[in-house]
Amino acid sequence: MDKEVLIFYASWEPAGVQMVDMINEVEKSGRFVKIKKWTKIDAENCESSLLEKYKVSAVPTLVFLFGKDSIWRTLEGADSALAFQTISEFDQAEAAVPEDEEKYDTLETKLQQLIRIAPVMVFMKGSPSEPRCKFSRALMEILQGIEFASFDILRDDEVRQGLKVYWPTYPQIYIQGKLLGGLDNIKELVSSASSSETKEKIKSLKDIILELRLKNLIQKAPVMLFMKGEPTAPRCGFSRTICEILS
């Protein structure tokens, strides 16, 4: 899952401008290769809904994201040393559900939100780096090389019991919000390759996940354009031409 850092600042506020300058230097250095995007947002000129979405009440504020909606951490203030330390930690962090998750109206709403946090979502005992049962450990071995988010069911008994309605055991894996099953199901999906073809097994599972993600993207709108750049800033002549035709 792509990592992104949002930097909310005000152009009239010196501390915020200094923070942006520091972020620009960090971005240019290329040191933090796992952070794919650095977005600077002038809080005075952006839509209020954006500030509300990320709960920005002061500037400068850094918001660290997995994907577009999963907030890993929010950092307020102009402490450059702390900001740099947090960026370093984020660069190495694994995708997971934040500890301070929001309250939900019902258990069902909570479960559905968790299931959809990432395109590939795993509910397990422990974490990817420290699985706490042999079944979770076996799944982590199969999923090597595949990006996914995880939730430790041992830290929330309500979630642990609630998800048993969908599948009775753990770990559980969901793709695009839909249940794929447990460890046995994953093994069955990759069983077409011989036991000695581990790489082919992983490739098989990757292909299944990629196919589902592409199908979801294609169906996102009645007309869907895949291009280099964005409609307002195409990054090749062909993309610019098709945008002009569609405008």
C-alpha cells in the first residue's frame, strides 16, 4: 500500500514555511524510498472538508497515510527534529490499523470499515513481523512479496468474535472487502503449482489479487481513463491529447 505524507501549512506562518522547506529537502534527498508522495497543502486556500477529513486544527500539521484514508499518525507543531524522526519511523512502518481507531455506531459498521481498510486485509493473531500462532505464521510465509494491511485480533475481542460470523477461524483474508477465506483457502488457491514451485505459488496469488483490483478500478466509473499524470497535469503527449478530446 502506498505511503503518503500530507503537509498542512499557512504561507503567512513562518514555522509552517520552514517545515515545508525541510520536507522539500527530505523529499529531494531520496532517503525515504517507501514514501511515494509528499503533498503540501496551504490550509488557508484548501477546502474546509479536507481539513475536517484529516482533523487539522493547527498549522503546521503532518498527516501520515497508508493509501488515501488510513491515517497512521498525525503530528502537529514545528518541531523539525520530531518531524524527521516520525518520517523515519513511517518509512519503515508496516500497514496496520491505527491503535486509536474511531468509535463506530455498531459492531457491523466497525467490521465493514476494518475489512475495507486496504485492498488486501488480513485478520490474524499477532503482527506480520511477530505472528502469534502457527497458522498466522504460515500465512505470512505465503504472502511474502504481497502488500497487505493487518489487524491483530488479540487486541480486540469484539472484533475477534464478530468476524467469526463470516469465517469461524483465524487468520482470515479479505480482498476488496470480500472474504477470500482462511489459510486452507489460500493454500488451495496456490495448490496448482507443485510444492517445489514456491515463487509460482506466490505469483498465482498475486495474479488473483491484481485481477480483482483491476476489475474494481475499471468499474469505478462509467468512463475510466488510465493515463500518465492527472487530467489537469498530463505527463505525456498521448495523455494530453486524450484529455483534450474528453474535455
